[in-house]
Amino acid sequence: MSFEQGLSGLNTSSMSLDVIGNNIANASTVGFKSSSAEFADVYANAVYGNTGMQAGIGTQIAAVAQQFNQGNITVSNNPLDVAINGNGFFRLSDNGATTYSRNGQFHLDSNGYLVNNTGQNVMGYTELTIDPVTGQLSSVSTLGNIRIDLNNIAPNATTTLAIGLNLDASSAVIASTFDPADPTTYNYSTPATVYDSQGNSHSLTYYFTKTAANAWTVNATMDGAASGITVALTPNALTFNPDGTLATPAPPATLGIATTGLAPAVNELAVTMDLSGATQMSGNSGVNSISQDGYAQGQLVGVSIGSDGIVFGRYSNNVSRPLQQLLLANFRNPNGLIPLGNNQWAPSYASGSEVLNSPGGGVAGILQSGATEDSNVDLTNELVNMIVAQRQYQANAQTIKTQDQVLQTLVNLR
């Protein structure tokens, strides 16, 4: 007479209830991944192999398997909260000890480092190379702790000014000598703001005068005609094709702008004016677009994180600058990761080595800022599993009770 089957059933049912209870307790834990108890039977071994007459000696827990399926994403009020949509783990550092997490509840500490709620540093690429032509990220380097530079950004003098505009083809030809104070000596004017090397803003006004059927001259003043600042344009003539497109200067159509008279002289500006988008069509003269690359000194007013993990700093001078980039770590077998608590895992031989990628690259998922990933626990399913485990526990207890009754019957035989 054996009680082993019933006892093993009680033990495994109890452990299954522990797993279910842990899942339910963490139903509101951000980034939590549920687990399930996986059972295996236990058979006694005969001395000379299986006789075909063995009933088995019960069951056991073969594994407590983690379920890494995606949790729902919920919007939060913290722009530094980050949710992973897809595969991957945040890489965290605690004084050199590396762990991994799906919990993206982040904030800045007093030194500007991006940390989680337990003070561990969030890791990423700390040096970015931006393509000056496209403005896109071209390369990354230096793996380290993400830190947001809280210092002001220095001013940047304007070097390029691009204006897209249309000049009215029906404008009258003007033969008078240009005088910025006399509106009858030019057909159209438009202002643009530029910055010197100390971040001082200046109003650069352009004047367009039609001199022939398809020819115009361009003049400019800075901070008003009476400012004493001289603006020289080279060349200062535009010609258009019969279809209204720009003929000269040939695209990319640029005018060189040089100023004299700024104080101090170190602030003198040398600007390339891009008029590639200029046209001469019938209709009112007007500006379609204007952009320039200068700006004043700026204070950090906000931080945002893109879907590719790039951390952008927003400054008071309306400049948005890429600072650093979060990365994601992937493992060949996530189920082999060792749970450490606090929503963190450590790698093991079973999980394989980490593979680092920028979000959206390789097998890594993408990020959503201002959001968190909910626990993937299905409460309805867990409650049903709890009822099933309870009934299993009761059934196993009943087999022990039955064994006891049979044993009592044998003891009472006379």
C-alpha cells in the first residue's frame, strides 16, 4: 500500500497554486512575465527494465516556465517611461553588475543619469554620429550609462539660409536705383532671422527688384537700413527660364552673404543663401518655406525618446538635438534567463549570450515613449487555473484518504 502518488500530487498541486498565486499577485506589475507549472509523471524502475505492470509513483514539477508573450501597452504621464513592443530587454547596470528588464519606468537622477525605480542605470550608446546632410543617425559608439546633459547648449552662428519663394512674373520692371527706404525701387521684400556667433538674433531683409522680363536683382539689409551694417551678396542677380524655373545661379542656386559692421567684429556673418526653390510664376510674390541653421543659447526644457531609442533634448531656443540612444538585448532562449526579482533577469548558460541591437534593428522590437508594458497575466485564465489546481489538490487528498480507509480495513481483519 503506497501513499506516494497522493503525496506527490499534493506537493505538485501546492506548487502549482504557488505559481498561480504569484502570477495573480503581479497582475499589476509593469513588465512582469507570468509563469506556468509544467508537470511530468514519475515511474518506478524495475531491476530488469519495464515489466509493463507498473502503476507509477506519482508526479513532479518538471519546470516552471516563464511566458514572454507581449503585454498590453498603457500610456503614462511620464515622457521617460518606455515600453518595448516586440522582442528585447533593457540593459541595466548596477555598479558594473548587468541585469535585464522589461520594466521601462525610468526617470533622471540628480546627476542626469537615466535610472529605474531601484536606482540602476539604463545602458545605451552614449556617442552618436549624425549625418549633416540628412540629419539622420549614421553610426553609434561607446556602450555606457545613458546620461542627459543638463547644461545649456552654446549658440550657433547661421551659415546656411534656405528660402523657397515665388516672384510674381507679372511684376513691372523697375529701372530706379535701389533704395531700401523707397518701396518704389523694389518689387518684393521678405525678412529672415539669423544668428551671430554669440547667439544674438538679427533681422536680415531681402529685396527683390525686377530688372528685365526674366531677370531680378537681390539686395539685403540687416537690422534696418540705418543700422550701419553692410550686407554684400555675391552674386546678386537671378534669371529664370521661360517656364518659370530658376536658370542662374545654376542649382544648387546659392548666394554668398557677408556682413561688416557687427560689433564685435568676431560676430561677422558669412551665410550661404540657398534659392534653389525660387520660381517666377504669375501670382502674388510670397515665401513658401524658410529655414536656417543658427540658434541662440538654449536651456534644456524637455526630453523625449523615439521609437528607435534615440533620446532627444528639446531646448528653449526651439532646437531638438539627438543626445544618446537606448539599446535592447536579445537572447536565443529567453526562458533560460534566471529571474532575480524587481522585474529583472540574469543570463545563464541556457539562455545564451546577449545580442545587442538598436531598437527596430535585427530581432529587436521598437520602443514607445510615454508608455509602459503591462503584466502579461491573464486574470481570468489564472482564476480558472486556480480552481483546477484546487480540485486537483482535493482529488489527491481523497486518494490518500481512500488509501487510509483500505489500510484501516486490512488492519481490522481478524
